[in-house]
Amino acid sequence: MPHTPFGLAKRYAALLFGSLLAHSAAAQTTYTVTTIGVLPGCVSSAANNLNDQGVVVGQCWTQNVAVSTGFVWQNGVLTSTGKLAKGTYSVATAVNASGTVAGEGDSGSAAMLGWVKRDGNLVNFFSNNGGLTRVVHIADDGTIGGRYTSSQSGWVASGKGALWQPDAKDPRKYRKIILPILPGGSDPKLSYAFPNAFNQQGQAAGWANNDVLGQRAVMWKNDAAHSIVDLGTGIEGFNPTANGMNDLGQVVGETSNGAFSQPVLWNNDETHSATVLAVLPGDDGGYALDINNQGDVLGTSIDFDLSINTVSTARPIVWQSGVPVELQTALDPITGAGVVLTEVKALNNAGQVVGTALVNGQTRAVLLTPTP
């Protein structure tokens, strides 16, 4: 470098430092916080899912935490989903691009039924004869994805994943397609599978178990047989689980190293190659919950206290280009004042995140919207 007078060198350093700060600020994503309130008669709320238009679904609770009512939040307006006939509770868990909402609830008994909202009313789309139904997804074509049991004896022995497709001739009726389990098990009571995520292409991801392989992370293809694929062989660890997937077929989840969980991304290549995602500095592990079509991953970074085998701190994060960003520190200081994130649930293709937070000490559903 040529000789530079001291004053000019100082100015050059200041300009360079300023440009670096500006570049860093431009690269850092800030999230505007929208606090979603509560329905009349409720004291708390939580968000479960959202669509790409920013419509949020979740539930509100009364003082009796066993009594909840599903909600839909759109453009600042919070409305109740209502409940099934004779129902005591409802939970909204999925919403598609047209705003059709699906979820779970009862009809006066202990059974958990799946419902879809149609013509202003909740409709039970699957009578499971006293079993339990869990709704995970509703596609833009109206197909519902989830899992169910044929009895209330537990989620394990009779657990199955399924797609419910609207009948082309009568959309009030649904055709159930059972997703296959992993082959090779010898004990039917130990062979089961639970999808945790679906995409618009008709694929699904979750976990499966049998008495030969143990627990595996799996995905289901969108071929005619909805073939099941074992993802658990691409990474070391125990009890891998898939939690989320995008429309490109990428899957995220977690695996255990024997002491704590590690967040994992499975790519949609021929071998479904797996990558352990980095967590925040000082943390031991975590888990990945959701992934959008841009490759952003939602999850949690955890500091495990191995001396007492428990979680010390758990921080919601978003991986952007593989780099973990702590959401709490990325909140806009004005809209995020008094907001402490406690849980994140879903991420859309616009990068918006929904979850739950303590807002001035009150449990509320929140929507985080990125602003570059």
C-alpha cells in the first residue's frame, strides 16, 4: 500500500469500517412482531401453522387449559373456527393457500376427530370408530394429511399415516389412502409409522419403527404406491425423526448422539444425503422443525446440562444459508418490546414464522415477519 498521510488513513479506516457495518446490517434479517390476541372468554393463545399469504391458525384457551377453541387470524382480524357438533374443544392445525382450515376436536366424547371447515361449519372428514385422528396438513387441492389410530389404547400399535382426498364427484366425501410402514418387521405390534409433515407434491415425512430396524426417519414418495424410504441410514445417531419438509422434497428433523439431539437436513438427492446443522455458539445440539422452499430451516438450539441430563436453555432459531440466527435477538426492538419467544412451530415461503411468546407476561400467539 502506498504511503498515506495519517489523517487520510484515519478517514479511510472509518469509511471501510462503516461500509463493513452497513454490509453486516444489510445482511442481518430483522423480524417485525405481530401479536395475535385472544378470542372472547380466552386468556391465552398459541399459533400452530400459517400459509404463504400470512394467514395464521392456532388455538385459544380459557382459564381451563383443557378447553380450547381454534382460531384463524388474517389481516389483523381474529375469528373462531367454532367446534364440531356437541364438541367441547377444537384446535386449528393447518391452512392452505385458499384459506381452507383443518384441525382436530371432539364431538362430545373423548375421541379426537379430524375436521375441515366448509361452508362456515366444521365437518368431520373421517369417522375413526373411537380412535384418534391428528391433522398435520391441508394441501391447496384440499387433500388432508395426518395420522390416526384405530383405537384409543395408544398411538403405537394401531398408528398409521394417511392422506384423505376429496371425492371428485362429491367433495363432501373423502377417500382415505393409508401410507405404508417399513417392511421387514416380524411383530405387527411394533411396526408403525407417523408422518409429521406433508408437501404440495403429495410427499410426506416422519418416522417409523419395527422390531428389526428400530426407529427410523422416513419419507413417503408421491408415486402410486406412496413408497416409503428409509432416511435413517445416511447419518450416525439414534432414533432419527423427520419433522418437516418442503415442496422440493428436502426433509429436516433430528437424531440423537446418545446424549442429546442434533438437527439434521436430508437432501432430496439419490441417496438422501444428510447434514448435521450447526447450532448457536456454546450450545450442544437442537432440532429442526420446518423448512421452506428457499431452504430456510426453523428449529431450536439447545444447551444441554449433561450433569443433570436436562435442557439448560432452548433458543428458537432460523438457519439462513446454513447459518443459525437466534430469533429473539433478531426481533425488531419496537414491535418486539416485551416479547420473549417460548416456542416456534412453522415457517412459510415468505420467511414468516409463527409460534408462541410471553408478551408482557401474557401467553400469546405471534407472527414474525422478516424485514431485510
